[in-house]
Amino acid sequence: MFQAGVELCNYMDTFFCCTVTSSKEFESVVTEHMLVYVISGELDVISKDRRHHLKRGQAYLIRRNCKAHKIEYPSKDGTPFKGLFLQLKVPMLRKTMNEYGLTVGDVPRYKSQSPYVMLPEHPLLTGMFRSLESYFELKQYPSELLMEAKIKEVIMTLIETMPELKSVLFDFVEPWKIDLADFMNQHYTVDMDLQGFAHYTGRSLSSFKKEFEDTFRMPPMKWIIRRRLDEARRLIEQERERPLDVYLRVGFKNLSHFSIAYKREFGYPPSCVGA
């Protein structure tokens, strides 16, 4: 989805370069491992219990099937945020693992359960990212065959600098039939339709709806909207945040829709709080 102040270049739905000229907050569920490198500007990535701040030259990996919550913004001198994003998809990871005879058991496992893996500032990683950046600078993208070779290079460079990443990259277990209540309570702000929620919880749409109503005693969309409004009310009334800063964070697409829904639920518009 495009937003004002955001420029996105997309190559093969695998390789992306994003430029942001004013602060933007994004939240989504990542279906494949995503490698992110900050070329310029700054970036905050937010998990349930921690906030990471990244600047130029730093990088991280977000695990697949996890929620990504990030804020991209220019640096203090006004330099826009610019980042590289590269998907490491399961078929390519399997192919690389098999071709090079890689195994997981020969190194310690990566122990953290955080969705984000912060990468070290290592010369091998820096050189790799700079070579990828050059394609967007020159606007001359690699052929499909060369792109495959570059992705294999990325995978091998990652495990050369962080051997414990094998247990993350080569974990092909699907999270089917995960706990519905836990997933929804963590992801209710994500901009996703019911089919998407069903997919990420490992259920058909009909099974999702039935189990949802059995669990929460109300239809999914009604619960999602009410949950978003309850969180918005907490942020506005307890944290003293402005409605303008809250509506996108809790999952509403525009301020007008949010204000109408808020008034319908609580009997007064969010702008009246603290007035």
C-alpha cells in the first residue's frame, strides 16, 4: 500500500527499496524472512517487550510469520529514510541448504524468541548490502539467474557471520493451528481481512469464524473493532495521547472513521477527552 511521502521500488516481489520523507509507521504480518538494511535515516522496530533503534549502516532480520511493527523517519539533519528489504523465501532457503549440504545441528541454536534478529556491523555484511544497493542506484536490476545467485550469497554471508542463524533460516515448521486467542490479542491492529487472519492461524475461513465465535462469543469483525477502540481509549485517556497519533496505531485507516466508531462505542468523540 502506497502512502504520501513514501517511494517504493519493487523487483520480482522479492527485493525492495523504500524511501520515506516524513515519519511513517507500518504494521503487518511478514510471511517470509525479511532482511532489512538502513541506507540512510533512522528506524525503530517494536516488539512486545522491546524497542530497537537503528541508524545508517545497521540491519536486522525479521522472522517469517511474525508481526512487523516499525517506524521509519528521516535523520535529525533531514536526510530521508532509505532502506533495502530482501525476502528470503522458504523454497530458496531449502534449495541453498540442499545444494551446500548445510545442517542445523552443527552449531548452537539461536535462543531468542524475539521476531527481530539484530545483525552485527560486520565488513562482510556491509559489503553485501552495498552491492545490493548499487542495483537500485543504477536502476539496472539483476537477471533472474543472477538474483538467485545473490540471494544464495546473502544466505551464506548471514550464516558465515552468525552461524546460529541456521536454526532460524532453516526452520521450515509451519505454525499451523496456533492458539487463536493469543494470536488475535497480539495482532488485532494489523490491517488484514478475515481471510488473512484465518490463513495466519492455520484455519479455513469457515473454521476460523466458528472457532472465533466459540472463543470470544461475538463475530470476528465486531470483536476486532471493539478491541481496537478499547486500546485507543486506553492510549487517549491513560497515556494522554492525541487521537491523531492513535488511530493508525490501533488499526483504523482514517481519522473520520475512527472518530465515528469511537463516539458510537463510548458516547463521545475522542477529541472530547481531556478537553
